[in-house]
Amino acid sequence: MEQKIITIKEQIETAIEQRENLKIVGGNSKSFLGRDIVGSKIDMSDYTGVISYEPTELYISVKAGTLLSDVNKVLSEKNQILAFEPAEVNEKTTIGGVVATGLSGPRRPYAGSVRDFVLGISCINGLAKNMSFGGQVMKNVAGYDLSRLLTGSYGSLAVIYDVTFKVLPIPEFESSGCKQTSRQEALETMSELSVKSFPVSAACYYDGLLSVRFSGNKKVVKDSMQNFSLQEMDNSEQFWSELRNFKLPFFNSEKPIWRLSVPSSSNIGFEKDDYVIDWGGAQYWLASERPANEIFSLAEGFGGSALLFHGGDRSGDVFQPLSKGIFKLQQNLKQAFDPYRILNREKMYKTL
Amino acid sequence: MNFDNLRQFLPDEAVLLSEESRRVYECDALSAHRVIPGCVVLPDSVEQVQAVLRYCHANDIPVVARGAGTGLSGGAMPHAEGVLLILAKFDQIIEIDAKQRIARVQPGVRNLAISDAVKSHDLYYAPDPSSQIACTIGGNVAENSGGVHCLKYGLTVHNILQLKIITIEGDLLTIGSHALDSPGYDLLALFTGSEGMLGVIIEVTVKLLPKPPYSRVLLAAFDDIEKAGNSVAGIIANGIIPAGLEMMDKAGVRAVEDYIHAGYPVEAEAILLCELDGTEDEVLVTIDKVETLLKEYGAIEVRVARDENESLQFWAGRKAAFPAVGRIAPDYYCMDGTIPRKHIAEVLSKINILSEKYELAVVNVFHAGDGNLHPLILYDVAIPGELKRAEAFGSDILKLCVSIGGTITGEHGVGVEKINEMCVQFSEDELQQFHEVKAAFDKKGLLNPGKAVPTLNRCAEFGAMHVHKGHDKFPDLERF
């Protein structure tokens, strides 16, 4: 066992004895997410490196503190990518934080989410037990799928220290196009893009402009661009990277930023608030001073959920409140992994 | 146990109490394991299922949920003192939303029936387990079923959005949503592949995909299994993800040829089937690339299907592999380990050595693209001791898979069949964590007891050595 793992186990054991809260930290690039919490730090940022990478097996195993930029670099040398397009919020973003928050980028509706690409996780739970679930192979149904359960659990079930991802080849060719249009028309186009076999890999509506990225065979991409009368974007790489990394001018708003995950057919109109539509209509970014309850009910009304992404009151509800029955299961799971409620206590919900 | 009381909640004909009517359900597709259920119920409404579960919970009665009973690991094997809850009457497609590319279906809807129902929209449901004509979606979710196309399109977990489940206490809950991400812990992922241990699935929302407009199959023959294995890695290294990538060894090819005359080259040591899909332009370009690659990797023959019919003919052999094997032996035992692809040749040669040791023939067909092996061990249940030998042989294959970094089950599930091998793949702490997760949903342990996760006592009795994810204590020693 590596020294780092022993240290984490000891930290947890001490915390159990002293009934102390622990706060798991990587590069701190997404510390604005979740509820504000206190606790002694478990610092993962010095636990770095690629454990194994086999391009022909389509997997990479990395230590949680590894910089996302380093992972992307290693993969790009072999013409491969993390297809869920995680955000590099700043140069300190680590892969552990990507998995803990489970946030996926613009390619998500067409390629899959973080958890879709997680094959295995090694972790230490709140009882200081060291465990591994999943593995390096795509097909694996032995035992409950706990590596996917841990993805997006904001460190509140276990300290994730090694992660294995499925990786994919870089698309052979990419091109993006845009056109000025109304929200209604943009959403209709987005829907048409998904229903037919177009090689779409991102679709966003921002500031009156529909932007679409296609990835795949060159001729098919070019034909698709023509089919929708899109004008080739000259700043496409910059645009998608700004959207992915929360760097579009929209994200500079002084107002609280909300992220709404809703069915792609929702078609929500905002008259007073600034917004960005991503994921082909299934994700809205909203800058709004409206009370949290109002936003939560709005999202729920469309069959989706809201997350107070940036700013606002971080001591109240940040994640969509859950139904009683579902919340009870969340509490039972917290109990199953971390009965003393030591790890990232209250990060997701006040009583978790 | 008094099951008569269940007639309070269900019509008389939906509660089967006589021995002959219960015997019909004594096993799923793993017919070597049989138990006559204490009682069989066939509810047709959510309220009835809730009432049955509430009653069982209050009276500590075990419950085993069952769909079409096509599972290969005994996951739906009944409990002698329990209720077998059959969901076959829940066979309605509730809603198809072509614009959102989703369908909301009841758990007893057959896998293939979903694709058939959305055909007119040029959509389909991607996971295609080989039993798709008969298996139902509830069971697919419970087992996280795969199929021949999951290298490109993923498993069940990648292709569903929302579940409605009933807890053992009888509460109806919605897990996930029609949005892509849902708040809280990912219960949808946890539920998928949980083998009926956490709750009863009563509705599934599946994602639908646009039908690829064009597809073609290539057939390559190799005189050496290692070359065939290397060519799989070669295709992927070149940035190509085929829709399907299947391999079959010589014994498999011969069995298939004797059965349906698919035109497979019988002199080959291994054949590879590679399906490419997408738009016509895209597929035609990729076919040329793959053909060249296969030749570079030493294929002695590469055939490209000229049209849709020939593609189907190439597939026909692979699809007939199991019945073909059924013709050459009275019984066969199908294994389901997954390994890192690079070890294919090594594992196959070790399986052949084991075959000699146990004096049982073996045929290998497998999903080469994702390293999922299906060795078929041939035996005759009428010969005393052969079933036991076949099971021991199978167990050794699974241990071999774990020792090189693979897993004991890729898509068939643990059920009762591979419960001992779970002790090899997982440590005590990991198994204990599984039990804690189970207790989070089912404190009394009434749902499908004795399946999927072994007790620590059972592992102690089995006496297996936990092999840590490919890091054997003595990696140089050969272990069979």
C-alpha cells in the first residue's frame, strides 16, 4: 500500500476517534461547488501520476491528484480523449475533482457522462476501509456498481484515490458552424440533430446564436454543416473550450449562476435573466437573483433539477431537494459508507 | 408458511399454490440449479406488487422477482420458502417520445419489442443481448445486460434514463429522470445490475438511438489465434471503434459450419467478425482501412460482405453458435469472464490446457472487442460427475480471468452460479461494503436472498484466496 493511502487511512481513523469532520481537497479549482463546509483537510493534490495507460485496451488509470491537463496531454499523444469533455476550470483542476463532482462537458448528450466512462475506482470509506470496485474492462457486472455510485458523490461516501476511465479515439475530423436564430428555432434544430444520424458532438444556444459541432468522417461532417446551412465558425476551439471551462462572458455575471438539467424538450423561456442552453436543450445555465425555491420548482416543473452552481447562499439548499423516499435512501447509503458522517459532511445536503 | 393470505391482494388465479403449477418456475436459464418456489404470484398492477411486498416485508417472507427467466446465472432461481414475483403481465409500452428519443416501458416488455415498436421512427434500443427475442427489459436492467454491440453503444446502464421501483416496504419511487443528470447519489447506476437485490423494477425509461443508415460486416480468418487477438488491438489502436467485434475459435467455427453452413473457413484457427456502421461514405472508407489492417496483422483471408444479405449471413454463424454447440454435446455450460484484450491468446491456450485436465471439450466464442469470453464447456449431465467437473472447470476459468486483471462476469451476472468466485474477486472489506449497500435498501435481506454477494462465512468455507486485481502474490506461477 502506498504511503499516501496509509496516511489517509490514519487521518480517517483519528477523525473517527475525535469525531472530527474531514474535507477532501484536490486542486481546489471547483471549491465554489456544493455547500460550504468545515473540516480538517485531506489533501489529494500531492497524490499524482498515471498508473497505467493502454491505448489499445481503451483505458487509463490515474491517481486522483493528477492534473486534468496532464491526463489530457498523455491521451492526446496517442490520439485519444476523455469523451465526456470535463471542465478544466483552471490549471489546478485534478481528475479526482472531475469524478467527485461528476460534471460533464458539451459532448455529454452525444458521448456520455463522467460516470458512463468510469470503469473502476479505488477508495477509502468513512470506516477507513480500503476498497476497489470495477476494474479496467468495459463489461463487468460482478457486485454492485459502486464505482459509478461514487462518481458525483462529492466525496461524501469515500475518499476516491485511483480512477480508471474508458477512453476513446479523437474524432477523425471536427468542424463547427453557427447561425443567428430564435430560441424556438434553435431548439427545433437541436432536436432534429439528435433524432437523425448526424454526427453532432455539441449543440449550444447563446446570445441569439446557435452553435453546433460535428465530429466524425470529414465528408459526413461537411455534408451535415451544409444540411443545416451553418456558417463555419472561425473561433470554434475557443468557443467550445470557453463553454466547457465556464469561461464564456456569461459566467462572469455577478448574479448567482444556476445549472438546470432538464429533458431536452423543455424549451424554457427566460425574459429577464441571462441564460445559455447547452447539451442540445437538456442543460440550461442561468444567471438569476430569483430565490432558490423558485428555481428549484421551475426545474422540477419541467421534470428536471437545478444546482446552484456559483455564488448565492452556500449554506442553504444548493442541490435540488429530493423526495422523502429518495432522500431516505441517500441517508441510508451515507450510513453504509460513512456511518460517523466524517467525509465531506453536509457538502451535498445539510443532513447528509 | 401461509401464502393463502396473498389472495387478499390478488385474484385467485394470480396466486399459484399447487406443486405442479409452481414447478413450472423452478429455474431460469441456468437449469442446473432448481428450487420449487414456496408460492408464485403474477400481479398485473403496481398496487398489487406493492401489497405483495408490504405483506412479505411484514411477515419476513423472501421475494424473488422474475421476468422472462432467460438469465444464465440463476439470478431468478426461486426461494423454497419465498414468493416468486413474476412481472410478465407488465408487458405494455407506455409511451414513445420520438422527439426526445425515449420510450417508457413496463418491465415485462421484451428487449426486441422495443426496437420493433420504434422502427417506424428510424430509432432503436441499442443493447442487444443474444436472448433479446425473449428476455425482458426489467431483467436487462437487473443484470446490466450487454450484447454484441456494446463496444460502441454501451451496456444497459448507458442506455436508460429513469426507473420506477418498489421498495421491499412497498413504496413506489422514481429513480433518475428524463433529464440527463439527476441530483443526489446515482441510484440509477447502482440499481442497474443489482440483480433484484435492492428493489423491484416496475417501469423503465430507455434511451433510443437513430438507426445507423448503413452497416457492413467483414469476416477475417487467421491461422493463429494470437494474430487474431493482435488484430483486434490493431483496429482499436487505429482509432476505429467497430459496432461489433466478435471472435470464434476453430472448435466454434467447425460446430457452426456443421450446423448452418454459413460458409466460414473451417481450416482457420480463429475467425473474426467486424461490423462497421454509420453513413455509407463513412463505412466504405473504414471498411478499406480495416481490410488493410487485418491483412497486415496476418489474416489469411478477409471477406467483405457485398450487401446487407451477406452481412446477415456472416452474422448467422455467430448467432447460431450456441445452438450449434448444443448439437455436438448433450449439455454445455456457458461462462462469462471478461479479460483485458491483450491476454486473449494466453487465456485461450490456458483454457485448452484446463480442457485436457478436466477431460471436457470447450468451444470459445466471444465478444473480442470488449474482452468478454463465453467459453462453452461441453458435458453430459447423464454421466455421473460430469456436471461437477464442468463447474470446477468453469470456476478455474473465472479465477484465471481475475488473476490477469479481469472479472468473473461481464454480462450474465453473479446470481447463484458465480457466488463462490465473488470471494476470489473481492476482499472481505469490499464484500462487507456490498452488504451494507444492500442493507440500505433492504434491511431484513428479503429481496433475492443468497444471490449476487456471498456472506463472509460462505467465503471462509469456500476457502478461496482473494486475488488482488491482477496482482497475484506469485505472478510468475501458472494458476489454472
